[in-house]
Amino acid sequence: MSMALKIVLIHPEIPPNTGNIARLCVATDCELHLVKPLGFSISDKHLKRAGLDYWQYLKLFVHDSLDLFLKTLYGNFYFFSSKGKVPYTNINFFEDDWLIFGSETMGFPVIIFDKFGDRIYNIPMFGPVRCLNLSNSVAIVTYEALRQIKKF
């Protein structure tokens, strides 16, 4: 794997969100890692439509299970959840970090909170909402990481 940010979606469910994130990954030269089970087929037309004609440039990795994915995880990695206690702005990002997000309706499985509770960060929200849209959350954190590692 390259020296690039790695965006990870654990059990994503909504094709347009994943398609938007795929497009973001192509635009920012990040890898996209999907952890099964997925709530859609990778050939889903809504997924590819959101990624438009950029899908061929996507650095895509699909992991068969959360267990297998966690065994391949190395280096710096951070989980993002509305249940995190520390804001993402407290992280000092590096070029090959893993930015890990849960599914749209379920968030992270309990094992993530049990095993990695000290690595779970949030995006502060001030209005009466439970959480932000997944693709918005990924974009916010990704661009902060890129800003820190001086990509622009």
C-alpha cells in the first residue's frame, strides 16, 4: 500500500454515500477500504453514478470481514463517531494514516468501542442532530488531515 491516507468504511449501507466518498478519494489521492458486509453491490448503479466516471481511478480495497481488516491494520489509525469524546481537531495527522468510519445506521460494532475506545474521535456538532451524513464526515476529516500534511 502507498503513502496515502486510507479511508475506511466499516459495513457501509447507502450506495450514494460510498459513491461520494469514492469520488472524494480519487480527488484527494486517498485509498478507499470497504469492510464487508456491504449494504449494496459494488456494481450498484447508484454507487457508480455518485462516483461518476472517476471510478476507474479509485484505489479500492475490499476486506471480507471486520476481523480480517483489523488484523491488517497497522500504523496510525483513528475511528470517527458521534459517540467519540475527543474532537478530531486534536489529532496530528500523517500521510499514511487510517481514517475509519462506521455504517450510516449502526455506527461501529461494540468491539470497536471495547478494543479502541481511546482512538475514537468526534466531529463537534452544536445543533439538535444525532450525527452528520457519512460522506460529509469523511470529507471534513480528510481535508483537515490533508491540510495538516501540507497537501495544499
